[in-house]
Amino acid sequence: MNKGNYMRIAFLFLFPILALADDDSSHSANLGNGGDVVVCRNVADGTVRIELLDSYEARALRGLSIVFENPGADYIEQIRVLAARLEILSPDRARRFVVAAERFSDDANFISGITLTDVPDWSYIPIPSGCRLAQAAVYRNRQFP
């Protein structure tokens, strides 16, 4: 997998966290939210399906889903489309999401060959049999300008 794919996947992991975070409340601690995913392995054919915990919860427990009009587009374009939808309700928040998306690759730190420590930032959520939760990303507030 190339760096562009890693950036797209990492941003899609972090976007729900950014979307739900309020800028003023995120300055209270150095550690922010964790980016958990639901990992399901099909034993019969060995395929693995990975879904953001927030997306799984919205889809499976609340009947909601995010529809990407062009799933093949790069992550910034996808965020712009989603932000345009949000702009109707919250223009300022939509603008902040686009700005965050545009600077994401400069702010992110991709580290391979590690296991992330769990950041328990969720309450009880039933996980399908044969699946497990995994920490895929960790958000930290910027410590230096």
C-alpha cells in the first residue's frame, strides 16, 4: 500500500473524530480521541473487513450511513463534498473541516511496525461475533507551533 492510500485511510479514520470534536474542548488534554476500528475476519475465505467504530455504530445501531458520491476520489475531495452538505447547517464548522483536511498530511505522523495503546473513549457497543476492536489512530493536540 502506498503513502497516498495510507493517508486516505488514516484521514477517513480521523475525520469522524474531527467532525465530532469541538475546537474549544479539545485543548483540555494532550491526548485526544482514539480511532478505533471493527476488524472482522471471514474464516471461510480469509477476507478481512475493517470499519471505523463510529461508522459501525452509526450504521448498525442507529441506521445511519455516510454516502460517498465518489468513493474513488482523494480524501480532500471527499471531505469537500461532505463539508458542502454540512455547510447548510454549520458553515463555520464546514470551513474548519476543509482547512483541517488540507493540512492533514503535514500534521499527521505515520508510524509503521507498531501497536497502538488502546484509548478507551467509547461506552459499551456490541461487536459482531468473530470481530474485534483495534486501535487504528490516536489524535493528539499539537504541542508545538
